[in-house]
Amino acid sequence: MFMKSLFIIINIFFGMHLVYAQEYFLNFFFSHQKTNRGQLSGNVKLYTVFVNACDCNIWDSIAIKETSDSIRLACNWLKNRAAEEKIELNIEQQCHTKNGKALVIQKKLAKDCVYQITEMRNSKKSQRMLDSWTNDIAYNIEVDNQPESMKMKKSESLIRFNNRLKENNEAKKVVLMFFVRSGCLTDNSLAVISYENVNEEYAIIAGHTRPAVIAHELLHLFGADDLYKEALSKTKETKKDASIIETLLPHEVMVNTEKDLNSLMLSPVTRYAIGWHKYLIVDCLYPEE
């Protein structure tokens, strides 16, 4: 009798949080439906640029090869997850090169590392710093390829660079990733998202270049959001629910990037966010009794 009562209480408890979780995710996605991100499917071009942002921690051929291997593993993992949904996905990686070798760009950040920029109190100023940095890199690449590009505004360089990549490829979407060596050995990685369809979107991978980190940031560019507790606990009201959500999704790649990528998964929440599921159904997150 005691065990039966305990079972009923547990089911009521998780049932209540199930409602809260589903309501939370629905409110989040509906509040960001202006984004121009589409379904992660079809042909996608992943264009990668290696950047030295300081003089003391630079890219060498071994580090570039190891990172390229991690990129390939991340892309194959996502392709296999798409196949589980019978969705065709082909992510083609193209590195910024010259004479057949990866060309490392020299461009210092406004601060010593990405972390110092992202932790600024003024988030708009920090995004302007990152946008200015990526536009400078894109400008230099464009001028190197097309000298007449010197006449264009630097603030429009990233848009023009992205448009040229789209014109030269048959990919449904071009994704830009900047792999950065900064003044901090353990630095932040992030995706810079434009919800107002104004700026180009891109990801910056700094510090760790594990396959899980690369897959995590790439998924951001197609609509996936952070699901770990620190990201969700923005208010007292969501803190408790965020803890439950993180507990429910311990192997979700948008929760945990510390583990081996092959031990991680995409939950129904993320599959919905990137357009693989038509409806958001979170009750399947709970194990069947």
C-alpha cells in the first residue's frame, strides 16, 4: 500500500513538471519565431576559418588536423541522427585555404579572450565587438579574393562573404565557424544569433574543440537552444523547472558537451527546435513504468 501511494505521488510530481516543461519550451520557441533559421536538412556548407587572436597561443598543422577530424566527427554524428528521422542531411566542410593549405588569419580580439567579451554587462556592446571582429576577418578574406572589395563597407563584409559562398555552392545554407586561439587556454564558445533577421549568424569555437562542442554550436545555428541549468535558470520562476529539465536530459548534446559525442543524443526538444519534429512532445522524455 505504501509503495503504491509513493508511486502515485512520484507520478503526480513529475506530471506537474512535465506540464511546466512543455509550457516553458513552447513559450520560448513561439517568442523567437522571427528567426531566419530553417530545418537542419539537405545540403549544408560548413565554412571554417582558423584565427590566431594572440601571439602566445597559435594554430599549428597538428592542431588544425585534430580540429578538422573533430569537425568531421561532429558532422557525421549529426548526419546519423538525421537518418534516424529518415531526413537526408549532408554537411560539407570547407576550410579557408590558400595554395591547398589552411590559411590561418591573424586578428586580435577587442579583449584577451572571447570569455571577457561575453561576460560584459552590456550585451549589445559585446555583440558589436564580435560582429566588428568577424567583419574585419571577412573583409580581409574578400579583399584577398577580390581586390575590388576594398571599396565595400567593413560592416557589410560578413554579409557579402556569406552571399558569395552561397552563390558558389548549391548548399541550402552556409554556416560560418571561426576557430579561435585566444589568450586563454580555456575560453568560451558561442553562436551569435540574429532573431531580427538583420545580421549574419556565425559560431565562434574557442578553447575546447571537442566534437560535442562543435555539434552543440552548429545546432544553435539551426534553432537549438541551450538546455543546461545555468542557461535556463534566468529567473527564480524557471530555476526549479530548469533543474528538472536538466535531470531529464543528462545525455542531450545541448545540455552536456563534456562527454564523448557518441554517448550523447538529441532529445525530442532539440529535434523539434531544428525542424525534425512537427510537434513538441516532451512526455516521451519520461521513462515508461
